[in-house]
Amino acid sequence: MQMNVANSNGEVNTLLDEAQYMALVNASGWPTSKVVDVNSKNDLLQQLLVNEVIRNRAKQMQLFRRGLKILGFHQLVLLYPNKSEVLFLYQQSPFTGKQFLELVTSPEPEQQSEKTAYQYFIEYAANLPQTGEFICGVTVVHYYYHASLIGSEDKPCASDLLAFVTSCAAIPPLGFKDYLTVKYLSFDSAKKLPEASSCFGVLYLPVCNASKEQFESSFDKALVLGRLGFGLN
């Protein structure tokens, strides 16, 4: 469950009951007197985004700017911004499913259904097309949500899986702070689609699919819909 798809105050409160989520809310400066519910959740998400992307990096960016000035590069960047991109922008190499699996840690599955789901997932992720390959006549780039990629015959790529779990379409230049985690939807055996808590990098695998084919089909559907959601929200 993610905050942006919570449809009731009960679902919002369930998220806020998680200690990690509440720590993010408190760190963002959200007013303690303001209630978080379905009506204010978008305001909270905006505040979380501003805090994580801008405020938490303000000091580093100021130091970086100061360093550019000392070295004499700052004025050159202002004069020739396009020619400076190659020096400062991270160039993402093709991303593969096997690279995704290197980012993942998983507690030992306890039930047989969990062991089966995990094995299905390992094989599924390892065989995902890498970012940059041609699929359905279009080039898959790391902008995983591009509208031209969405179609009835579309097949997710490795970046779709990364985005589904982290909201990042590519590995950040400094990497992720922690390993991504795989857990299981054993508490609700009726759920056939995977879920994710992207704030914490947690992927929840369904355990009720009767075959590998059904498991992979459920993942394809979830990743394509996830791509559409991230692109249009």
C-alpha cells in the first residue's frame, strides 16, 4: 500500500502506523496539529517530496556551488549550460534484471508458497529485458513511464521493476542507502498482484498464483500499470 493510492482514512492510518513512515512525516516538518487523512494526503506527499529532494540536499548543493566558484567553473556553467551537461549529469548505462537482484535482500521464506513465489520472482526478474532494448517497435529508455511504451502488447523492462519498488527509474548516482527488501502477501492469499512500499524499498510478492505463467502475468500487469501511474500522477 502506498499513500498516493490510499482510498480511506483507515488505509492512511495503517501507513502512518509504520514507524519508518511516521519518522519521514516528522522529519518533513508536517504540523503536528494538522490531521493526515484522505483529504490532506496529497499535501503530505508534496511536503515529503520537497523535504527529501530539496531541503535535505540544500547544504550539499550550496557546498557544490561554492566549490565550482572556487575552481572557476561556475561562470562557465552559467555561460554554456548545454556543453556542461556531459561533465555533471549522470550517464545511466543499460539496467538489467540481474542488476536489480543485486540490490535485493530477502529473509528466508518460511512457507512453501513463499519459497515458490520467491523462485518465480528470481527467474522473472533475471529475464526482464534491459533498459534500452527495442520492445514493440519503440526504444525503452529510463523514462519508464513514456506514453509511447503503453500498449496491449507492451512488455515491462528492468527499469519498470526498479520504479515499481523505489519510484526511481534508474539507480541514483550514489546508489540506494539500504538494500531493497522482498516480503510476502501471505496475510492475504487472495491477492494475485504484487505490491510495493516505495518509500522504504519493499516489494510484496503474491503467493496464490497457481503457476509460473500466472505469476509472471500478474507482474507484467502490475509493472505496466505502475508505469502509467507514475507517469501521470
